[in-house]
Amino acid sequence: MNQILQNIRRLRLSKEISQEAIANSLKMTQSAYAKLERGQTKLSLERYLLISVYFDVDKSVLLQDDIQI
């Protein structure tokens, strides 16, 4: 799993947000979101930007090697 996806997962878990909640905001199913988070489907730029907005973090935060949660 690449660093961006690890950071997204860590943020989601730290905030105790379900995959379903994020999936709903991205207008996708929970199973499709789970595949995205596991790296089984590609993360589009559009979804990357929407996820950063969802978590209210700067886009660059998701790129960091050692994200501070």
C-alpha cells in the first residue's frame, strides 16, 4: 500500500470514521472505497482532492512520510 493510502486509512481510523461514511461523501459504495484504500483500484486526482477536503487537511499532508495525527 502506498504512503498516501496509508495516510488516508490512518486518518480515517484516528477519527473513527467508517469506510461507508467516506464512501457516501465520495458518491461510491463502501466496497469500492475499501478497494481504493487497499490499493486495488487507483486513486484519482479528483478523489484525492475530495478526501483531503473531507478530512479538512491540506493536500500535501496526505503525501507526507510521517503524518502527524
